[in-house]
Amino acid sequence: MRKTKPWILHLACLTLATASTAWASDSYPDKPVHWIIPNAAGGGTDAIARLIAQHLSPELGQPVIIENRPGGSSIIGATALARSKPDGYTMLTSDNATFATNPHFYEKMGYDPEKDFSYVSHVARFPLLLITRPDFPVNDGRTFISHLKENALTYATPGTGLPHHLASELLLQETGAQATHVPYRGSPAALMDLNAGRIDFMFVDLASGKAFIQDGRVKPLAAATTERLAEFPEVPTMKELGFDTFEVYAWQGVVVPKDTPAATVARLNQALAAAIDAPGVRERMSEIGVEPNTSTPEELAGYATQESQRWGELIRSRGLKID
């Protein structure tokens, strides 16, 4: 019997492996995709994911199952993703906390933001506005800044370490002012106390504060955004008040486990963009108070790195800690 030469066997195995990988990429997905949301059901992050998932499912040709895993400032959800198989069947809504602030607040986490994930795409960002109580003695941003420097004020946040908190600390750092932080468990309670006059000011995301501003229950002074908001065009940006680099968003992106095949990441990226561009999705997100925001994987990766560097410096310089 003629023996097969070893190099021929090696070539045959390599060819089969390559064909198998190509087939796997072409067939993805062939079962439901699980989308981990590191927040409780019913909140803004959950609502956005469910809205997108309705259109992502037909794009992928498979059900998209939402799994809420709240707790630990997104650490529980991020840890679950880090322990998942890198096959594209589990993804996570990541945010400021996942990449930009948790590494600077916590010595130990169940995940490594630099080693455990592959980036897919931005999906949304929440504009922030500086607002004050309705009976506050000033009505415009410039006068407020002067008042802030000269008086001992209090500011509310929906939680320590959130973008709203960091925006407030950034304002204090850039103005040299001092104010007392009063953290709450979520924006609704903070907004109610601000409306009641128990707190002087806060940064609020548009989705949470839109109705309060429209009803006159709080006063908007400035937007921490690139341009004026379409919902409140009369409100100037922080840049217009003299803060050239003052831009703060609560942002969200989708990531998958590290080593997920590049073809799978590309497929998810394309499907997410198509889902967000589906009729009515962008309009609905805008109604909620959220800006649709898609990107390439590389753009999300670069942005997450920049945000981590930026907020890490602020957290250290201000001595911020989470109890």
C-alpha cells in the first residue's frame, strides 16, 4: 500500500479547517443571540436595547434574547460576558462605567476592560444638561457660574461615579468652585428634590429630565453637548459659556467576548447599524431623549480608551471614591 506523504495530510487538514471556519462564518448566526443588559428591566438602557432588538432580530434571522443582569455598576453583566464563549452569541451593552470609570474606582473586578472584550459598535448616547431649581435666583448659565463661585451650593446626582456626577466635578474643577455632593438612587428622586428646592443644581440626562424642563419644574442653564439640543434650542452649550472642552455624554456601545471572529463582529456591526436605521427607530430614540450613535468597532475602541484616560485623571485629581 502506498503511504500518504505527511505534508499532503497536513495540507488536507489545513484546507478542511479553513473550509470549516468559512462555513461557520457564513452560517452565523444559526441560533438565538443573547444580549446582556447590565441594568434593571424598565430603565432607559433596557428600553433602548429592546427597541433595537425588535429590528436586530430580523436582520440576523434569529431571536435576540434580552437578559437583564443589573448590579455593581455594570460589573455583574460585564463579568458574565467575559466568561462567555467568543462565538458571537452573547453580547453586552457597555457604557461609561464598564470601560471609563470602573477601572478607576474598583481595585478588583470580574473582568479586564482591556483584555476581555472585542468592540462592535456605539448604539446611543444620552446628552446631559445643567439644570437648577425653579426658584434659583439666576436664570442664565453665565450668571450661574458667577453665583457658583461665590456661594456654597449643593448638587444632586443619580449616583456616585455616574457621568452626571463626573460632569459636576468637572464643572467644579474648571471653575475652582466648591459645592456639596448629594447622591441619590436614580434621577427621579433627585429631580423631585431639585424641584422642591432642597438641592441647588445638577446635571441630568435628557431622557430623565426632558419632561421636568418642558413643564417648568426645573430650569435649564446649559447643555454639555457638541451643539445646542433640538429639543431646547434656546439653551446654550457649555462651550458657549467659555468651557471649550466641556462635553459629557452618558454613552452606550455593544461589545462581545475577546477573540470573537472578526467576520462575526463585522456581521453584528452591520446588523446593529441596519436595526438603528430601521424606520421609526431613530425617531423613537429621539423622542425618549437619546441620540442614536453607530460607529465602527475601531471608533468605539478608541473612544472608550479616550474616555478612560479623561475620567481617570479627573477621578484621581478630585479624589473621588465609591463607598
